[in-house]
Amino acid sequence: MTFTPLLFAPTRGEIATRVLSTARELGLRTLTVHHGADTSHTFSSHSSLPLPSSSSFTDAALIHNLALQHHATFLHPGYGFLSESASLAQLCEASGITFIGPSSSVLEITGSKTASRSLASSCGVPVLPATNVASPADAVAAGERFGFPVMLKAISGGGGRGIRLVSSAEEVEAAWKRATGEAPDGKIFIEKAAPGSARHVEVQILGDGVGGIAVLGTRDCSIQRRFQKVVEIAPAGLPEEIEKTICDYAQKIGEKLSYRSLGTVEFLVDPLRGEAWFLEINPRIQVEHTVTETLLLADLVELQIGLFLSPELTLPKIPSLDEARGVAIQLRLTSTGTGTISTFIPPGGNGVRVDTHVKPGTTVTPHFDPLLAKIIVHAPNWDSLLRKARRVLEDTVVVGVDTDLGLLRNIIDHPEFARRDAGIRWLEESGVSSASSSPHSSSSSSSSSSSSSSSSSSQSTDSMPLYKPSNHTFTPTSPAPAPSSSAGISLGPPLLKKSDTWYITLTPTSPSPSAPTTTSTLTLTRLVLNDFPLSLRGDILLNSHPYSLSVVKSSLHSSHSTSSSRTPHRRGDASDPRLVVIPFPGEIVEVAEDLRVGRRVRKGEVVVVVRWMKTEVEVRCARAGRVGWVWGGKVGEGVEGGEVIVEVEEEEEKGSRL
């Protein structure tokens, strides 16, 4: 009997589908994991194991034990926490399981931003001025020494977490609290911020572990929102001299590490000044590897796995960069709310690829990454690429959850993006709207009609105003749909609230011994999403037994275009400086100390911090004054985009109240 190696991919979503599909093509048996209803990726695997909780995906010891129990030959961590876990790599090395990624010693270096900076500097690669800091006072002193703006950064961790742009000494304390809270070990360093015109450019490398490094081109990842990438382009489109310089830098760093596997070396590049600075090393396959694959007509996952299948430590045959043709773009289709996808129609056509795990019936929860699909478009030149990307986004249909389709369409249509003038802070400073201008917008999301009533508290991002930092205050570039009250706020009370209790009696309409009359008691103990009757999510006690409750109206996609005389939340026009309005749906993770009616607030003061999946945003006052009305919820409760948290009165105002 022939032994067939088993590849274990303990990840989820589209990257699980991508890795498992390639592994099967290589003749490997495959195994993955899942939790709850999040099973759409499991159809790409020969078998799947249930995990006890969503946090189990990041439990290195648990994942390693599963690999041992099921006699895995290879462990491919995909991207995310496990792919950068030196402890998981070390466990695999000790037990004889082949970890498809760099060695644990390399991951120790790449997992520390300060250690990787030191490595880059030793290779002669420029770095921005930086220093470790132990307190907010240290950070203020360093900021004054370097000159604001500066970046507060977690030393370890990734994914855009633990990073804050600080423009002045007054902002340090609040930024410090958030950055240290997100840092895995609570340790922070401060770095001089690059110019706003700088671009985030990464170099794709493939190493054989004995010093052989293949450079596979560049990608421009500058289109970001809150340090989360939205759009990626290959090649980066830099002047030839700068492109060659950073590729040489990446090769030196890879050789110094004796790097093995796929990875990226990332830089901040200022094309206007002809300068580049080392940013970090990502020791894994990247979400945006697809655009490089498209240009090279190569399967990077196959090349990566192939390195570990062969006992010979040699690089596989790789297409030359000279053979790369055209330009490719990746558009990240992400959810901006929860729900069940009832319809998903991805785009097609020549030069179009879609990587996704989504199918009709896929449930989107707040527990995992919001990425639904990666839409990759390839064309001979930039102008034809933009035309094709516009058509592709018009053809994309998602019903059941809100998405960022409107934002993607408006990015593609923006003249500065078309000129390729967009730097790392362009998306948050340019005023690109999330509202969809597509003629198909009404069918592209569960609630994307721009004419939907303001009484709907689960408004689509396609009809939400854009929030952008203006002195770190969220301010829309266009007003929200006009509220029903003259003050710009819906005054209807919540339909449901915590501690509400119902006595429920179910009586059969026709006598039947198998369907007796039943009486139950149901109490709401926690509300996470209160958008009833459209949707409801929270915790309940049913006959004294605890349950998690999730309710989604089956006709949700059509309900949002109807009006209602009552609204579950107080909503407002975020362009009104009196109002502090939540920019997107999520969970409140922090509320300002002593937030109450009559309290004075400063312009730019953080009122609440809201989290949606892995993104946390500080919501600030647009002006100074006294609190005239305040939201009555608590940390841990759910809020919707457009919901009013605070009304701020000017000092001379006396009577304006909600």
C-alpha cells in the first residue's frame, strides 16, 4: 500500500480553500479544522476536525496536538497568527512534522519589529528613526525629538494591530493606551512617521533555506484604511531605479536570514524624494500573493509546498520577471456587517479571477476576518485595467450582508487613484466615499439602496457616509440620509433592551398528542446587535438555560428600502459637529471615563472605542463643549453605524437636548 502524505491546514476562509486545493492537486491528503457554522472552506478538504471555540484557531499547542493525533506529515498555517508563531514552528521541529514556513529561529526575528529593524540595518538597508519607549512620557519626549507625526507600534504582532499615528503630544496618552492594549506583550516602540506621500511597497521573495533567494517582483499596498489593506497592485509602478534598489535590499535580508519559504520584505517608499525605508518582514504567504501569481503565471502556493516536498534544498524553476506582462490589481471584498449570504454572484470574464470560500448560505459572524473574496483583475496596461475593474465591480452581487463594494468602486473611479498618486494615508484623507454610485448597487448588498429610510438601523455601507480622520475626528464627506427629526436624530425608543422578559405560550392550532401546549420564559441578558425586527443577536435565558440568540429576517435585503415609524437606535447626521456618531457597526470596547450629561469634553477627545472584527477605531468629539445627551449603553454592547453616542452642546447653549 502506497503511503500518501497528509497536509494539515489549520486555518479557514479563502486561504484554507487556496492551500487545500493546491495540496490536493499535488496528490496530498488534506485535513483542516472548523468551528460552528463556519464550514464553507471544509468542502476543499478530504476531512475536517471541529474546534471547541473560535479562539482555538490561534492555540498553537492544541493545533500541534491535532497534527500529531492525525499523523500529519506537513502543517501549512496559511496566513495569520499561526503562520508567524515561532512556538508552533518549534513544536513541529521537535516532533518531526514539517512546518511549511521559515524556521522557528527566523520567526523569532521576524516576529519582533525591533529585531527585524536591526537585521535590516545590519544589511545596509535604511530605517526610519526609532526608539523603544516604556511610558507615555517617554513617547512624548521621543516624538518631540523626532518631530511629530510619529508612529506608536507594537514590537510584536501584526495585522495592523497595535499601530497608532500620533500627530501631537496631546494625542500620545490615548494612543498609548490603545496600542499597548493591542500589543501581545504590551511593549511599544516609537518611529518617525514617513511622509504622507510615501507608499507601502512589498517585495515578494522565495528562499531555499541555504541562502538562495528568488525575487518575484513588487506590489503596491498603499490603499489602506486603519492600517488594513484594501487594494493591492503589481507591479508597484515605481521608477526603475527605486524598484531595483528595494529588490536588492530584500534579497540581502533574505540571504542574511537563510530564509526558507515564501515571504515579503516591506518598505515605505517616497518616489518624490527617491528614498526607501525598511518597514517589516512578513514570513508567510500574503493575502495579495494573487497579483504576483497573475503576472508570473505561477502558483506560489505550489512553489512554497514544493520546497518542502523535495529533500533537495534548491529553488524550483521560477518564471523570470522579464516574462511578467501587464498589470494586476486585487480588490478585497469584505463584509461590514453580520448575516447569512443568500446570493453571491462573483464576476467573470477574460483576465478575472476570484478567490473565495463564500457560497449561498455562508454565515458571516464577528468572530473571524471579514474577507469574503479576493477579486483579481489583469490587463495589458493601467488604463485598460481600470476599465475592466469598473465593470467587474458592477457585476459583483452579494445579498445578505453589507460589504465594501461601494468603497471599492469609488476608489477605482477616483482621479488621484487613476494617476497612481495615492500614498499610505490617501484613503483616509482624500474623502473617498463608501456610498455606491453603481447602477446595480441595489442588488449588490443586503441593503445598498441609497434611498433607504434613516429609520433602518442596519444601514448598508453602500449608503453610509464616509468617515475620515480630521484631527482624528470622524467627519463624513457627505451627510447621512436625512433623519426624521429636526435635530437630525431619530427619537424613537429602543424596541428591545437588556433584561426584557417574555412569557411565551405555544398552543397547537389543531389537537395533537405529539404537539402539546408549552409555556416558556425568555429573558434578554445581553444585546450584541439590536436591529430588531431586521436582525437581533445576543444572549438569552430560556427557561433558566443560557443560549446565544441570532435572528436574521429572511427578506432582510428588501426590508431596508422600506420606511418605519420607529427605530431601534438614535441615529444622526455625522456632519453635524454636535453629534458623535459611530462610523460602522461593532462592539463598544471602551467608554471615556465619567461620560455623563454636563461633563466638559475637548475637541478631539476620544468618547468611545468601537471594534468590528479585528479593527478598532477611536471615535472623537468634533468640537469642545458640554455633554447634553449621552448613550446609555455599556462596554461590550453592540452598536450600529450611524448611531449617536453623544450630543455636545456649546457652552452658551442652554436648551438643546435630544
